[in-house]
Amino acid sequence: MMILEANNLKKVYTTRFGGNHVQALKNVSFSVEEGEYVAIMGESGSGKTTLLNILASLDKPTSGEVLLRGKKLTSISEKEISAFRREHLGFVFQDFNLLDTFSVKDNILLPLVLSRKSVKEMETSLMPVARSLGIEDILAKMPYEISGGQRQRVAVARAIITHPDIVLADEPTGALDSRNTDELLELFNQINEAGQTILMVTHSTKAASHAKRVMFIKDGEVFHQIYRGDQSAAQMYQKISDTLTLIATGEKYE
């Protein structure tokens, strides 16, 4: 079942005095099926962050449309958009975006608090998620008392506790060392295998090699896509590397 659809997205930014126009996205169309794990890659300035912001309804396209489960995001009023994001989207950021004055438990529960869920509902939701991510023993700690890897697990817990339609991850391994990167990628594999749809923007070939599909953005357009199929992570890694080389050298993909 199709869960996310982007149709003919175009985004043009105008400079402060209106003299210059910068086209971040030209004509981007793609769809994401329920349960997919998609990575988006591209060089800096390729438009991938702009695309993620539009998919997250943090920005609006100049033209084109985004549909989440058939609902046009551009049709949602500004008054309702925050609640819509909270209920339908989960976010995992490079710098964790945890509140230092909140405990781990309170950080995880924040989306449910904002959605006015009852204490009973929150407590029922918390422990299964905390156990699945191996953080049940640090719920009383503050973010500054735990490691970077643990902080990212907390961020993942906060993203999935609402059972969102899709988790949007922005460079989730960017602030992690190699060991914690491996642990996070395995964690993403596990929650995807459990049915969670994931869309991840990343510069990391290693991170992208764990996805089931990799979409490359170049000059504001979809340049190429790679599907995992029965390929290993090592085979995906090589194909991704080859495609990034083509993008960097300006050669055409055959």
C-alpha cells in the first residue's frame, strides 16, 4: 500500500531583495510503500534537505504536492499542522534534539503529552518501546548523563512511540562513532522489520547500504535509484559508491 507520494515537486527560493531565484527542486516525483526503508542521498546543495523539509511539512513546495495516506499536506491548515506532524510523523535528528531539562522518560513521552494522552496510555506505551530499544534502565537519567548512542536510542523511542505512519531521519548517524553507528543501523533494521516505514536522508554510504532502496538526488532531481532485492549490505555499499562517483564526476548512468 502506498503511504507517501510526491508529485512534481518544485521549490524555488527568492533572495532577500528578489533579484535572484535559486531552484532547489525541479521536478521530483516518487512514492514510498508502507513498510519500506528508503535512503535519500546526494551532494551538499543537491536538494535532499529541502525535499525532507517539504515531506515533513516544515516547508511548502512552490508547486507540486505531497500526499500522506492520500491526504494532501498542503491542504492542512497552519493551525492543524503541528498536531498532524505529531500524530503521523516521527523525527530522528543528527543532534538528537532532546530537552536537557527533561528526563529520558519525559523526552520519550513528550509527543504523547502534547497529544493529551492519559497517564495510563503513556505508561502502557512507554515500557514496550523502552525495552525494545534497550533503554529501560536509563529512563530516570537526564540526557547529559548518557552516551551519544543512548541519546540517539532515546530519540528513536520518541519518534516511534506514537506509532507514526513514517519515521523521517535526518543524518541520524552523523554524530555517532562507528560502534554506535552500527548499533543504530541495526536498530533501524529491527524497527523496519517490525513494519515501521523509514525515510532517511544521509551522506553515509554505510548507513544507506542498510536501506531497502536508495534514491539519489542531483541538481534538484531524482538521478537514480537502487533497490536492495537479495543483495547484501556489502553489495549495496559498492553500488552506492559507484553511483556517488558518477554524480561527482558528472558522468551519465548507464
